[in-house]
Amino acid sequence: MPTAGRFEGRDHLLPIRVYYEDTDFTGLVYHANYVRYLERGRSDFLRLTTMGHAALLDAAEPMAFVLAELNLKYLKPARIDDALLVRTAYDAIKGPRLLISQTVERYGEVLCRAHVTAVCIHLDGRPRRPTKALLEGVKPWLAQDTRTD
């Protein structure tokens, strides 16, 4: 059974192994694959604190997420066979927006840094506030000075 990671303080930690399929012809992780790793970190954070995406779609008031902003800074390359760690922190919820900080690390060294704005949406694409269950599940993990009320 695959791991959904674990928590350390308010950070969710998800181990990732770099496989051949993740790399380009030089043996380095292809830049777009960092986006996939970060998505896994955000998804597993939610899976452990509230519910997974399938449950959000099956809820009485179904909802989903879209990214409004994804700011990446690549600092150092990851290579084939590297053991990586995706670190995810949900910083704040402002209306329909979830503000998230993430890093991809190799043995404590930050390789990629991301600032993400995800937006909760109705299935027709209109923005919506998160459900009460999602708010309650994520609230304990938010930064102290940005908790929703």
C-alpha cells in the first residue's frame, strides 16, 4: 500500500523516489515532474487531514480545486534514483483560496521551492468557499496568525 506521508509539526512530508520515467536524457528530473510531485504532496496532505479528492467529488456539495497561481523556483537538480521529500504547509485559507508553501528536498537540501494558490470550485468552475469539513480538517495545520474564523 502506498504511503500518504506523515506530519512533522504543521508540515506534511511525502517521500518520493526518482525513477527513470521522471528524468530527461541527462538523467535529471524533467522540470514539469516537480509539478506532479507537488500535487501529490497537496493531495496527500488533504487525504490525511480531511478527505481525498474522490470523497470531495462524491460529497453532498461536491467540490474540486484548480490552481490560480503556481510560483516555482528551481534551485538544484534532482537525479535518477534520488530519494526526495515533498514538504507541504497549508498557510492560510482566504475565501475560496488556499495558500500553500511547498519544497522538494533531498536530505534536507531544498531543490525546488513553490508558492501555490489553489481555489475551491463548484463542479461548473465557479469559485466557492471550502466546506465546513474541509475548513475544520485543515484549520489546525494553518499558520497561527492566519487561521480562519
